[in-house]
Amino acid sequence: MHHRALVVLSLAALLAACGSDRPKPEQAPPPAPAKAVVKPPETPGPLPAYQRELTGTLLEVPPGAKVELALLVIDERGRPQRLLASETFTGTGQALPYHLRFNPEAFPAGARVELRGRASQSGQLILHLPPRLVAQAETQAIGPLRFEKAP
């Protein structure tokens, strides 16, 4: 019975220690949310020998818009059949440089390949890029591409 009294006394002391009325330290108020800083996309490293790339700039992309650029194999009815390469960017309100890398061995001979793009804000499509035909599986400087308002 001596051990039971010791266990009960220990539990009572533990409960008393946990139940102290010492005030909890005040927590600092959460910092005000900082305005999101949109960084321009980073330039990729050197182009590996087994890859090719399309380069240029995207124009008139609003700040904060999510931009998706894709190199697609297109069928005779104008429908995408296969994705060869894609890249996602965030608009800065300025010309947005892009480097879309792809494997030239995946580029189908004789098939129609197009560069397509779209921009969305808050999950809603706001702009699209008119399809641009890419005839060869070579590194190309496409130049500036202008987005149009989505229907």
C-alpha cells in the first residue's frame, strides 16, 4: 500500500504543476502579408546537345497571370494529340522571355507541330496565343509573341 500512496501523490503533484494559473506569454501578432513580388523567370543553363529549344518573348501578359506554353503535335482536325514540351510562367506585366526545350527525336516527321499558349488569372482563361506552326525540330528564335483576349 505504500507504493500506491506514492503513485497517487506523484499524480496529484503532476496535475497541480500542469494546472498553474501563470499567464501564458503573449504571442506576437502575425506579420502583415507582404505584397507578392513576381520574379522574372530564370534563364536556364546551357542547352544540352540532345535538346533543341524555342526562344522568344511573350508580350502583354498581365502581372500575376499564370501562363502555359506548349509544343503540341496536332491532328488533321486541329486537335492536340501529343505534348512534346511545356513550360509554365507567371506574368510580370513586362515582356516575358521564354526558353521551351524539347527532344528533337520526339518530333514526328511529317506531322503538324504547333506552339500554343494560354494565360489565366484566378482560374479563368483571359488570353490565348494564336497557334504558331513549328516546321523543323531545330533551335529557333521565334521572337515576340502577342497574346489575344480569350473569347
